[in-house]
Amino acid sequence: MRRLLAALLFSLVSAPAAAELPIFDAHLHYSHDAWDSLPPEKAVELLKAAGVKRALVSSSNDEGQQHLAAAAPDRILLSLRPYRRRGDQATWMRDETVPAYLEEKLARHRYVAIGEFHIFGADVDLPVPRRMVELARRHDLVLHSHSDADAVERQFLQWPQARILWAHAGFDSPANVGAMLRRHRNLWCDLSFRRDHAPGGELDPQWRALLMEFPDRFMVGTDTYTPERWPYVVEHAKLARRWLAQLPTDVAERIAWRNGEALFASPGR
């Protein structure tokens, strides 16, 4: 905890007073072990220091993100995970209690997405994930899917009009990501927790071509899957601005924040 707080203080001190380019962080978690060491108010300070104007946040269980949203309701967008504990990511798709849990939460709170959930291949066609996709359809929610390409294809088969945010762009190659984006107009990608698109802060030529071809389909994200990653929200934003500056201004703005705002826009906001 001491190392976490020290890193937090360093991040806040070293952050720019005013971020040049606003950031929509499309992949954050604020789970139970995060709020134990990083209270919501401190987490919000980090987001402000990073210039994160909006963030898509989920947690295991749902309580963490509710605390964070209460501290910054205009900055936090809620995504409902099918996990009540960290270990659920390997078992949730066969847990018959998950649909009732999701229904109970959806009846109580307002979400913009379901996820991030981990699922691969034919597991998408199991009864529990099918029920989750149906709930997303009923509530018009984005599916934030940590999946391989096969699982994404199967989700679209279940719900052809789905809007899917492909976590980490599937950790797939730019060639395969491009093929998926050409096939599915309602597929977006977050670039969280991958560095191959901009190794050393310099845009990879293949990835640059893909970002130019689909400037409205990519977003940035930090992925605070452990509490220790929260202090790096500021540094991640700095690194993102470095490679975004190598793109035309309008493309950089779309990827930095406009695409997130557009995907998650709703009449009530």
C-alpha cells in the first residue's frame, strides 16, 4: 500500500496542470481491493490529473464502481460485470445464478455496458452467456467483450445489431483486427494493455494505417485490473498523447475521446 500511495503522489505531482488532449478511458476497473487502498476521491483526483474527462468503469463486485460513480457522477460511466468475485472470470459462463444477479443490478442502477467479461469461442453459445446477451439487447447496452475473434462472431450471430467493444482489440494482429472491423460496422476496439501499436511511443506503420482506415472505431484504455495499476492512469494518458500526436488532429481527437463519447451517448446524458 505504501508503494501504491507513493506512486500516486508522484503521478499527481508530475502530471501536467492542463492536459492538451482530453481522454476517454474505455477500460478501467475499480474492484474491492482497489478501494481498500485507494479511496474514491483519490481515484477521481488521478483521473483529473490525467485529463480523463470520462471513463468506462466496471468492478468485481459491482460495489466499487458505484462508490466511484457517486464521487464523480459526470465522469464515470458504469459497466456491469457478470463477476461477483475476481475468480468468477473462469466460471461465470456456467454459473446459473449470473442472469438473476445481472437482472437485479440492471433494475437498480443505470449502466451503459455489460462487461468487461472474458469469454472465448463456443462458450458464447452456452445458456448463461446467451441470457447475458439477451439482457444487453433488452437494455440496449454495449457488450465489452474480452474475447477471441470467434467469440465476437458468435455474439453478433446472437444479436446482429449488437454494439461490441472488443477489449484489447482481442490481442490480435492488425491484419486480423482490420478484417473484423471491415466485417462488422458495430465493432469498436479498445487498445488497453497492449504496446505493439506504439512500441516506445512511436506508431507502428501497420497500426497507423489501420487507425487511419477506421478513425471512428478505436479508443484508449488503461485497464486497472489490479490496484497497483491505478497510479499509472496519468502516465498512460501521457503515453497515449505521445502516439496520438503522430496522427492528424481530427483522428487523434476521435481516438482520444470523441469515439467514446459517441458510442456511449444517450438522450439522458
